[in-house]
Amino acid sequence: MSIDRIYEQVVNRNPGEVEFHQAVREVLESIEPAIEKHPEFMSSKVIERLVEPERVIMFRVPWVDDSGEVQVNRGFRVQFNSAIGPYKGGLRFHPSVYLGIIKFLGFEQIFKNALTGLAMGGGKGGSDFDPKGKSDTEVMNFCQSFMTELSRHVGPDTDVPAGDIGVGRREIGYMFGQYKRLVNRFEGVLTGKGPEWGGSLGRPEATGYGLVYFTQEMLKAQGDDLKGKTVSISGSGNVAQFALDKCLQLGAKVVTLSDSSGCIYDPDGIGRDKFEYVVRLKEIKRGRIKEYAEEYDVEYVDGGRPWDYPCDIALPSATQNELDGADANTLADNGVMAVAEGANMPSTPEAIEVFLEKGILFGPAKAANAGGVSVSGLEMSQNSQRLSWSFQEVDQKLQEIMRNIYLTTAENGKKYGAEGNFVVGANVGGFMKVARAMMDLGVI
């Protein structure tokens, strides 16, 4: 069966799951040169097996709110591929969550995890529960109910979830506590834990820091670096905050942040004091980015996007498909030289096409934002050994992993006739590792 027929089959079998279709199409188009050199993958139906999850779990999550009313949400865990290790991928709590989103994220995770060089398969999960505006007690009630069912399907050698949008240290803590209560074991079933109870130092910073490390590697290969560059970042959550932090450390000036309500533009740059204000605003007060504009008297655009302002580097770090073809053209016209994805699939296919056509350095999510899952993998190692590494040790390992991801991505792009195309390089690099493992393991 041809690549086109396989994609057609995916669309027909998974109607309405547009994000999943988009992710599959990007991978299948990218790996065609590798398939031509390795016809055994087609004859063994590796692609057909790869696009079909090994297991899909859907379940109800009943919980009681503060007024005593019973609420019911839907929970998901998609265990996509375990050819190179236990399933690994985050849990997302957001009203937009449905099966197609989870399958898209789980599919992407297969290749992202393979690129890290660590023994982790691909999976993802979550719920349409919205933690915003909920009390700690309500969040705890939901998390305990969610884990009561999920605990049947996860474990340190089977499936190790982490956090994602809407799931931070608070939610991980409530779920880990429930798991421990249910199985009567203290084991590394979740990552993103507090450092006092099995978490890794450097995990909160990892995705944002890793994003900037990958960006720096792209620039270094061009004889350049981040120092003195103007950076636009979207989002204002964990990834955006720590990408901002690392940009400051490396001498760059960050001028934008955003949330679901709108965007701020601070031409003087979001310096260290302002960064600390953002962290307090988002992590403690749980406020809106508009309050930053009011505090520092800078421009705020309701419903605005960071891509309308001049910058050298763009780091989309909010959510999928937030940067479209028109945004990409605006960035190009404003002189952007590099774009690296901090969120999962934040650039539409049209935007990616613009970046590649115009010779703009483009780091796709499965390579550029792999820092989070990399340190999650390091947390798994520490849990297995009952060890705890210093922040410096973890950060050094993260830099090494991101450098290797960049090299793998660049080398595979060149090897398969697409030098400088990191989309092809990342997809082929991840695919080849997983495909070879699937061949070795037989038809399972």
C-alpha cells in the first residue's frame, strides 16, 4: 500500500480527528525518502502498524464539586507505541480535549521520545476537565477519581505519564498520592513530581530551557547566537516562562507574551524583575496577561498575537495551530531568522511551508520541545536508582541531549536529501529508530 493510501485509510478510520490527520500527514510525507531506501518497512506493514495505537483507553471521571454536585468528565489514555520503551507522554486537562487531540499528541510523542535517545515509547492522555477557576479541593477530587481508573493501566515499566496543559505540580501530586494509596507502592509512575517526593530538579525548566538550547544550536551552525537578539514568545505558562528565563540568561531580549485572552508587547524587553512578576501572576495569582500591561503600562491587544511585532527569533509556546500562513509571512516580512516550536504542533502546514520556502531556520516541536520529556526520562532513571541529581547535573545532561537531537535532525535531513529541513530530519530520525525496533520485535 502506498503512503497516500495509508493516509487515506487513517482519515477514513478516524473521522473528524483533524489534528491527528495533520500530524500523520506531516510524518508520512517526511519519511518517504527513508521508505524508498528501506522497502522492507512497507512489506512488513510497519507504517500501518505505526499509525494505529496499541491501546486506547476512554473512561468516565465522576467527581463532587464544592456545592456537593456530582460532575462527570471524560478521561483518555492512548498508549501508542512501546517498541523502544514504556509509554511516555503527558496528561492534558483542558475543555478542548477529545480523542483526536490525544491521538495527535501521542503520535507525535513516539518520534519525539525516540529523538531523545532514551528508552521511552509514545503515549498521551488527559481529560476535558478545566482546572481554571476550580478550588484546590475540586481539583483534588477530580484528580483522585481520574487516577482511580488510570492506575489500572500505568506503572513504572508500562506507562509513565507526566504533565501537560492544565497539569502541573499540584495535579501531579494529587494523582501520585492516589496511585500510592491504591497500589501501596512508592514508585516512579508519574514524572513532574515535587523534588521532595521523587521529582527531578530541573524538570519544571526543562521544556523551555531545552527549546532555547535547540534554538541556540540552530544559530551556532550558522555562526551566530542568541545574544542581542529580539525574541517573540507566545503563551505565558510553564514553557513560555522558562524559555524567557533562558533567553535572559543568554543575553536576548523578549518582547511578547500571550494567553488565551490576548497579547502584550513590551519593546523595552521583559527583564528579570518583570519575569518574576509574570511567574507570580501566572503561578500564584493565576491571573491574565492583561494585568502585566496594566502594571508596566505597555501595549495589550485583546485577542492579539505575538507574530505582528518585529523580532529575530519566534518561539510559539502556547498551543497547536496558533501560527498560520499569514502569521508566517508577517514574521518573514519583519525579518525573523529562526522559529522553534515550544508547543506541540503550533505552526500550521501553511506556516511551515512559508518558513522552509523563505530559508528561515525552523525547529519542529518533536525536536525543539523535547527537553521536557528528556528530563522526564532522567527522572525515571533517578527513581529507578533511588537517586537524586543536582540541578547542574540535570541541566548539563539536558544540554547534551538537545545538542544530540539537533545533530540527529540535521544529519538525517542531509542524509535523505533535505539538508536544512529539520522537519524531514526530525521525522526521519525518530522514525528510523522506532521502525527498526518494530522490525526486530516481529509482528506484534
